[in-house]
Amino acid sequence: MANGRMARGSFFLWYFPSVLLGIMLKFDPVGSPWDSIVALLYLISLPVALVAAIRRSHDLGRSGWFALICLVPFAGWYLVFKPGSIEPNKYGPPPSSAQLNEATMSPIK
């Protein structure tokens, strides 16, 4: 499910909506009619963001467990800005431009 590697740009496209929904949920006034909708969208986005973070960790040559760094506030941005390894690693070859186009369509292989 979370096999392979993901480039920085693709990771940002799949991780950012989860971050944005989390911020909206935090600052949404209690009792707002949007509370349940934002909460539901946030819960739906979490598994997608987790798979993207695991694949991004693989691009850095690290285990999927390294994706837990996203639980530390602002530490998840490390996965956005740190360049991946340009050589093949134990998780596969580096993402090519064809794979980047495919990865922007679906984070789950």
C-alpha cells in the first residue's frame, strides 16, 4: 500500500490539505455548522497524508516509521524541504517525471 517513493512536490500536494483541514478545525468556532463537515474531511484526509508521509520517508532512505515525525508540530515540514536521495535505495528507484505525474494523481499504489 505504501510502497515506493514520493518526491517533495507530490508529498506537499497530498500532505497540505490535511494540515489545512487541521488548522481549520482548530480555529473553527464551536457550534459552527461546518464543525462536523471539517472534522469528517480531516479524518478522511489523515490516512492519505500518512501514506504520503511513509512514501516520502522512503524517498529519504528511511523507514516508514520515520513518518511519525509529522506528529511533532512543524517537524513534518522536514519531509517537504529535505531533498530525497538521487540513487536507488532499498525502497526503489528515485521518482522520475513520469512517476511524479502519476503520484500527483494517487498517493496509494
